[in-house]
Amino acid sequence: MKHLFSIIAVAGMTAIVACGPSAAEKAEKAKQDSIHVADSLSKIATMAKAKADSAAAAEKAKADMEMAKAAEAAKAAHEDSVTKKLIKEPKAAKAKK
């Protein structure tokens, strides 16, 4: 009886292994996997480009802000120099007054 159960167990395991996917099913799964990998890589590339674009936009905004601050500081320094009579007021500014 013990041998009978062993034979049935071995036959059952053999049947399970033999009922695996066919070559066509394996090929289709490999194709689907490669499509999935390509889609994933495309999404990663798109996200990386978006991140780079965002960083570039942030750098441009920072540079614009620094340039505006520098222009404002230069204008304030010029007005201060005119007020302290270190330099003469431009003729165009005198004409506006």
C-alpha cells in the first residue's frame, strides 16, 4: 500500500510538470514582457525629461530673479549717489521733473 501511494504521488508530480505552458505560450509571454519593459523605459525617460525641464525652468526663474534684484540694487545705488550729490542727475531725469 505504501508503494502504491508513492507511485501515485510520483505520477501526480509528473503530470503537473508535464502540464506546463507550451512553447507558443512561453513566446507570447516573452513578447508581452518585452513590451512591458519598453513601456516602462519610455515612462522613465519621459519622467526624467520632465524633471530636467523643471530643473531648467527653476534655474531660469532663479537667474531672472537675481538679475531683477541686481538691476533694482543698481538703480537704488544710482539714486542714492544722486541724492548724496556724488554724481550729477542725468539730463533726461531733469527734463521729466
